[in-house]
Amino acid sequence: MADINSKLEIGVTTGPIRGSRKVHVGPYNVAMREIDLEPSSGEPPLRVYDTSGPYTDPDVQIDIQAGLAPLRRQWQLDRGDVEEYAPRDVKPEDNGQLGPDRSGGVPPFPTALRRPLRAKAGANLSQMHYARRGIITPEMEYVAARENLGRAIAREASSGGESWGASIPLNVTPEFVRDEVARGRAIIPSNVNHPECEPMAIGRNFLVKINANIGNSAVASDVASEVDKMVWSIRWGADTVMDLSTGRNIHDTREWIIRNSPVPIGTVPIYQALEKVGGVAEDLTWDIFRDTLIEQAEQGVDYFTIHAGVRLPYVPMAAKRVTGIVSRGGSIMAKWCLAHHKESFLYEKFDEITEIMKAYDIAYSLGDGLRPGSIADANDEAQFAELYTLGELTHRAWKSDVQVMIEGPGHVPMHKIKENMEKQLQVCGEAPFYTLGPLVTDIAPGYDHITSGIGAAQIGWYGTAMLCYVTPKEHLGLPDRDDVKVGVVTYKLAAHAADLAKGHPAAQMRDDALSRARFEFRWRDQFNLSLDPDTAEEYHDQTLPAEGAKTAHFCSMCGPKFCSMQISQEVRDFAAKQNQTADGFLAAEKWGADTAAASKAAAEEGMREMSKVYHDKGDNLYLPAEEAK
Amino acid sequence: MADINSKLEIGVTTGPIRGSRKVHVGPYNVAMREIDLEPSSGEPPLRVYDTSGPYTDPDVQIDIQAGLAPLRRQWQLDRGDVEEYAPRDVKPEDNGQLGPDRSGGVPPFPTALRRPLRAKAGANLSQMHYARRGIITPEMEYVAARENLGRAIAREASSGGESWGASIPLNVTPEFVRDEVARGRAIIPSNVNHPECEPMAIGRNFLVKINANIGNSAVASDVASEVDKMVWSIRWGADTVMDLSTGRNIHDTREWIIRNSPVPIGTVPIYQALEKVGGVAEDLTWDIFRDTLIEQAEQGVDYFTIHAGVRLPYVPMAAKRVTGIVSRGGSIMAKWCLAHHKESFLYEKFDEITEIMKAYDIAYSLGDGLRPGSIADANDEAQFAELYTLGELTHRAWKSDVQVMIEGPGHVPMHKIKENMEKQLQVCGEAPFYTLGPLVTDIAPGYDHITSGIGAAQIGWYGTAMLCYVTPKEHLGLPDRDDVKVGVVTYKLAAHAADLAKGHPAAQMRDDALSRARFEFRWRDQFNLSLDPDTAEEYHDQTLPAEGAKTAHFCSMCGPKFCSMQISQEVRDFAAKQNQTADGFLAAEKWGADTAAASKAAAEEGMREMSKVYHDKGDNLYLPAEEAK
């Protein structure tokens, strides 16, 4: 817990993930992770994508009070289109200090006053702007190296896939990254004031990404545990983190998070704006909102959720739903629109917001304020009306070369998921889709990481670029550290399942390495290659804790004398002996194929017979009991 | 823990699931569960399918030493085609008593020696046989009432669905059940010697079912905990339970389980047969296997997994896989085939096995001994060669009116799942598919209930009739009580998601009831309507333990002043006030629709513009950086 009156004590988890080493690749020292396998495997280390930042690098001295090194600062200065300036003053209301029960209490981040950067007059700092002018930035080079991860040697590891129209390259070049960013199909969130961020891309032709939400609220949490959760979530694989704080100390909490985050940070600025007007939606104004955008832009927020698609005429559509409006931002704006009977100021002032986004390179995450909050409300007119408006706004932002992604639902039964993806791709011109789940049923609170993981894997397969995690506490309470980990690992496996199904050329390498380890009883490799080595080993040890069991050629499910893997090894040895020449083996294969074909023919013949029985009875499904005799 | 030398002490969980009452419906007293809602909801109780048996009925005195009441015994006697006879003697090797380290230790089930039933000479007890003769059995009546569950009043609750060719009726009649069983599209597993079983159906036109595996092994578990796990798994929704014991005391453990089980029990007889020959696969004989089938038939096992599709010629196909043969039964048979260089005795003696199945009404669960054990091996020739043989055997069994379901994979990436379902439906004439998962990636040991839950929801949607659960311990250790619950709830939600997506007419009732409770802050209703009320409440209480919070109109995620549901209620009230006449409301709707249409047109225009930019550059995706400027 933080001592709120003196120096903030923040403990975070550091050190390598077990069995792994940090490696750095190429001229930009792109951080990756390598998992060493046992010598008996005869296999090289497996390289995996690494979101954990310097926290897993034993060579880096972590100092939360100082923040991370500004990796990107020089790249930005070198481009010559930025200027330092005196920032806006931090106001008491930035930290929610409006009354006695909201009296701050978090010390400001301790480094000397930083002078923020912004675009020189007339300049546009967005990666999309550079991309469209044909410039390959260091950020794009970094992304290419990061995404390309062992892909060249892994092509043969893919067993096909159905990408639903995506264009996943065999090899990711910097030029490919530039082109994807230029056409709006991918974004590289990279606020000029968040130089600590390791560049990453969100787009359907890159690895599927995941986001973890953290943030305090008026009833729980504090800044130390939020920083800890951020570091903890990226350790297990979160590609971006959203700070959804709504209570007091919003400004300072965010500063601590951003200064220590190697991944892009997203926020929903309307939350803080609402705090500034004491929680009364009707009192929100464009000026207060605009000031909040500048405040957060100067701190380095990489993407803003903006609910500009919640327009006045759509509000009545939501009123008749089972669960109304479940997005906080959406309900705030709906209330504002109704109270003033005016069009949303986010929609009206969209181009002014865009000017701010340009000046810092903040990406839009166009919020789905009218997303369905229940199976009953999925794919309804309110949801799609908003989506069309998000499409319109996407193209307006693109006219200013500002990066955009689109937020998506929510609660959607499986048969309605694909329509969401297809409409989004069509209406938003393939701008990256960023979905929350979706949850495929409403009946399992306590397990909504799973109900939503099912939907997430599917929509990720269909083309969603980033999946926003859901924790076991969804709908019930604020996630703690354990919930964050379960949420991240669940979404990591869903994203990976999507990459596999899309036919990502390198995805299957890890599955195959782990499966070989499993078949050969290399237990330690099996643990280390998994998404969560600690849990895998702990579960194994609950039944077989002895150290010897980690090299045993059996496990607790079947015991030593009953192991299918063991028997299967014997079968393999036997088969090898029986078929020492290739001819012998091929002959056995052909025999097998012929037998299978004969079997198939017999099965089909049986089916025809059965079909005939019913046909003879006049194809009558509901034959009366007497006649059926 | 059991005291193995005296009376067996077995503790099981009894009493109603919180917020629920047991009800009995119709002439056969079909057991169901009703969830009462708070009076403020103005809603009737919600009726849900109930697998938990008498254990959740406070009016029933549970005595594990006596077993459950023989619900079906009189129905069987009334049919007049059975005879009582002196059973086979229990032999020491039935309990694995072959050596000093396997010396039994579990007392036999304490009731006086029961005389088993079997078909009179020439008779056939299978439900399929009755069905094909046009007889509607009490079992079919029971199933119809059970499946029909509130469906009549729930038709309007479904928001469509894609059933992939299933024929789900609006109303389940006994005649519909008979017809589905007659044509082999559903089975009612119901061994004449398991009269304690409450009839249930497995078929693509019924609710998707789930199975829980329990069973000890040579390294862990004991009989008391297995009985406890059985009762625990059906409490949370397991529709059938498989006893996969492989260690000692197999016979007695099974007897305790069956006598106390209100759900069908499945086994893999080859496991016990192998124990009888000291674990040496080559020493298996048809006589030992046949004797084991009779032993288990007399005890009342409702379905047998028989790996008759692992034929000698297919073995070489599996030898070259990444993970070879991962099915225990499959690997045993493969080893036997190779060692003797003979065709599998299960395949050769299939018709003799069928004669046994007929005499007791045991259903085939044709085992997929060559299922893939890794993503790399999915949908390969070994797997499908076996499937064709299973199709052939399905039709052979059907010629004798014996019930059949087909076991399926395993490990399959998402894009290859549908092919499994389509091939199975085609080759096996729509016999019910019963799949393990499938796991959609190999890289998450410790989370394989989730990797497999993703695949299970999808294949359930496509038409799988029963999903075999996977627990978090899969690949790592034996599941304990907590793992069993997590596995069951995960699969229950996957099965329900599949029912929703198929458009099951009553499935959405529960989602809607829970969503209304959520929107109206009826916290207790929200807990009680969920699949796991205890966990839901526990998670809620971790952040807001006060009793008052259960009636509070907010939660810990957003706090009292920031609640989207609350704001949304206000929006609804406001909208209602603004549009007091239907005309006003409709006018607002129309305005919304027009605005959305305009927005859509704008979005599409933007898309065309973007497309033109690329077209003008010659549709060249990989434009060199210089030219792109």
C-alpha cells in the first residue's frame, strides 16, 4: 500500500519470466524474449513477442520514482517538427479536489517539471501523416522487427488458415508497416509525450493484440496498486493498458502510470472531465473537455476513447433496450444530449479534437457508447446507427491523417458476431477494430473472462485487431492482481487462437514446440513454453510435487504404467522397426488409405440405407406412433 | 478421506442451490429447478434444466450407503422383456488385486447382492429398438418434459440463430423424442441395471449436454472423493459422468458411483481390461474384454467408449505425428494391433459387442482413439480414416437397433473445427457427436478449460450434441473438487452459448432475466440466476461486502456517482417524458434512422475515396516509399 503522505512506495514485479531470457534485436534494439529448451530437445530457443518492457530485463535498474528511459525522444527531436513549450498548470480539479471527501493524497510524480512537446505550427506528428508522405519512421522499423519475430524460419509451421480477407504477409517489412498505417489499416499509438513507449502496431494484418484495463474508482484501489497492476499486466502479455480511473487523484495516478509504461496508454477523457464538474453530466462543456484533452495530451496518453458517435437522435433507440446504455461514456453523453436537447459536442467539435490529436500524435479510439450490454440488445439499430457514425468520423479523421481505431461490443451471441466484424470493416474502411469480448452469454458472472474469451477468439479470427480483456470480476467488482493476470492470460490465448486460425505464418511454432515437449515428457520445457509457467508448474506439483516427477515419463492423470504418450512412443518405435525401408512404410500407408476409403464407402452406404428407410415412409418426420411400427 | 477398513464414510454436498427450489413436473415427476426472483421484479420464477438429482431436494433423505431410489425399475419390468439372473462372480482382478501394491482396500457397496436384469432371449432392450417399433417409452416421455422446459412461453425470447441444418422444434413432444431416437439422431443412455438414472437425451436437436470425467488413477484419488466429485459435478450441471478410473478398486469404485448417480455413467472398459492383464497391452484378449463388458453391464454402465475404429492399417499414419496417439484406449489398441500384427479385436468382434449392448441397452460411444493431441495433428489422415470407420460401425450398430454416439477431438485450431462437424454428420448419419473441447491452441496449460471451452462453444454451435469437459488441470494433474466445478461451469456456459447461437427457443430466457436483474440492480437475483451463484456473490463481496451493497443501485466498478446503468435509467425516464405520445417517440426514431443512414452514406463515400487513392496508385500494396509520397 502506498504511504500517501511521503514518498510513494510502489512495489512491482521484476525479473525474467521463468525459463526465458531478454534479447534485443536489430539496430533499434527491439526487445524480445527467448525461451531456452532442454539440451535433450535438440531445438533452438523459441523467440516470442514481448510486451513486458525493461521490467523483465535483469540488466536494467528499475526506478519507479524516475520512470523508464525515453526510448523514442531522440527520434522525435530528429524529425524536426516538434517544439517544447510550457505546459498547462495542473489544477486542483485535475485530481478531483472539489470537496472534503475528495482531497487528493497522492504525491505528484517526482521528476523535475517536464516540458512537453507538440507539433510546430502547421505540422502533423501522426505516424499516419509520415506514412502517407512515404516516410518510414523508426517506430515503423521497430514494429516491423517486432512483428517479424522468427517468421522467416517459421513459414512451414503454419497449417493453413482462413483469414477472412486479411492480407498477412510472409515477411513484415518496414515498408509493409508504412503502407498499412498510410491506408489506415493499422495504427501505431505513440503520443510524442510518451517517449518511454516501445512502438507496437494494431491492425488486422499484424498479430492480434490485447488490452488490459486498470484504474481506481471512487470506492476502491489506489495509485500504488494501479502501477503494480500495469507492470503485472504487461508481464503476462498486455499490449496496451487503459487507465480508466474515475475517482480522485486521476491526474497524478496517470502520470505515475505513463512514466513507467513501455506500452501505449489509453484513457477515456470524459471520465476526468465529468469529475471536474462534480459528476453532473449536464454541466460538461466543450471548454472543460478540451482542457482535459490538452492536460492528458501533455502527459503522454497514446489513444483517447471518444464517444462521438452517441448522437442525440440515437438516444431514443437505446431507451427501449433491455439494458439501455451500458457504456459509461455513452451514458454521460446521452444524458448531456437529452438534458440540453442538443447534438453531442464531441460530434460537433470533432474536427477541433482532431487538431489536438495531430499535434501530439494521439490515436482516436472511437468509442461504442451504444454497445449492447446484453444478448437481447446485440446488433440492434442503436448499435449499428452509432457504428455508421463512427465510420463517417473515421473518414473525417483520416482527412487530417489522424490514426483511428474503432471500439466494438460487448454482449453478442455467437451467430451475430461475424456481422459486427463485416459491418465494421465495410463502414470504417478497415480501420482496426478493438472489441470488448464480446461475451457470448449473460448467465455466467464470475466467469465472464471465459464467456468473453469465446467471443474474443472468434472476432479476433474474423479480423479484430485488438481484444480488450475482461476479468473474472466483470459485472461484480474491481479486479485485483490475480484477476488481472487471469484476464490477460485468457485474452492472450484467445488472441493466439485467432492468429492460428487466420494462418499467421509464425503462430504455430509455439504450439508445436510445446506439443513436442509434451510428447517427450520435457516437463520443464512444457511449463516454460506456456503462457503462464508458474501456474502450469503449480498445478503439476499439486499431484506430483517430487522433483523427480519433472523428468518422469508419465504424469498423474494416467500413472506410470498407463501412459498413452509412452505407449505411443513404443508404437512409433515399433512402426519404425517394422517399416525400415521407405517402401514398407509407404505400403502400410497405402493399405491404411484403402481401408479408410472402404470404410467411408461402407459408412455412406449405411447412410443411404437409413435415408431410404425414411424416404419409404414418406419423409414424414412426425410419423404417428402406430404407423412407424 | 475414506476409512478403507470399515464402513465407507462419504461426504457429499446436499441442499438446494441458493435461491432455487426443486420442482417436479408432469406424470413422471420430472425434476427441475426454479429460481425465485425478488418481488420487485414482477417476474415469475425462472425454470431451469436440472441435473443435480435428489441431492438438491430437501425432501429426500440421502443415504450413500443405500444408493438412490430405482426410478426406472418398474418401467423396465412393465415392458415384460427382461429377466433377472445370477450375476457373474466378482473376481479379485476386477479390483486390480494382482499384487501386493494393488491390494484393494475399498469395501464393496453394502446392499444385499442385487440380481441384475438383462433382455430375455431374442429381446432387445435398447430405446432405439422401442422407438423404431413406434413405442414411446416412459424414458422418452421424461425426456420430452425435461427438454421442453418452459419452452412454450419462451418462443418470443429467441432472437434468431443459425442452426447449421439442425431441426430444433418449438415444442418437444414425446413423439419427437421417439423419432429422433429411431433415426439415430439422439440417444437416451439407459442401462437396464441403472434404474437410478433420470432419463436424458443427447442429440443435436436437444439442449447441448456436457460430460464430466472423474476417476482415480494409480497415483491419486480414492473412492470417497470420486463419489463426492460425481455429486459435485452434477450439482453444477454435468449431464453425464464418465468414470475413467485406472488404478485399483475399479469395480467397487464404480459400484458406489453408479448406485448414487442420477445421471448416465460412461466408462472405457479397455482400461479395466488392461488392469486385469497387469497393464500389458499385448496380453489383452477378447475373452477378458468380453468378460469386462458383462461385468460393467451388470453394474449398470450406460455407455461404453469402444475404440473399435483404431484399425491395424491406420497405426502407421499416427506414428509420424507430432504427438502420436494421445488417447489411452487408442494407444492400447494400437500397441495390441502392432504386437500381434492383427486387426483389432474390437473391430473384428464388433457384432458380438453389439449383442451385449442390446441385452442391457448400453449405448456405444465410439471412441476416437486417433484424435489429434496437438494443433499440428488436427484433421490429419489418421483422424479421418478412423472417423470413416466409426461411420461404418455406426450403421452396423444401427442394424441391430443399438444406440450410438461418436467421440471427437481433441486439439483443433478454430478454422478446422467446422470440417470435423461436417464430416461427422455426413459419415455417421447424424449420430450424436460427443467432443472433447476441442482445444484451439496448445500453449496454455493451466488454462485448458478455456482453450477448450472456446472450441467447445463453436463445435456445439455447429451441431455437437455433448461436450466433454476439460478442467484447468488438463495435461498437468488430476482435477480436484474445485477444478471439477470450474470445468463444469465453463462447459455449461459454452453449451449454453451454443444453444443461444443455434436459436434454441428457450435459451435466451435466462440471459434476459439476468440482464434485467443487472439493469435494475437486483444483485441477489443476478447471483441466483447465474451458473455459479456462490462465486458471483463472493466476487461481489470482495469489494463491497456490506449487506446494504446488495440492494445498492451501483457497484464497485464505477461507484455511486458514475454508474452507466443509473444514468441510462435516467435517460430512459427522460426519453419517456419527452415522448409521451407514441407519435413523438416514433418521430424521434425516424430522425435517428435518417441520421444513421446519412452517416452510413458519408462513411461509405469516405471508403470509396480511400479506395480511389489506392486505385489511382495502381492497386499496388507494396508501393516503394518514394512513389508513395
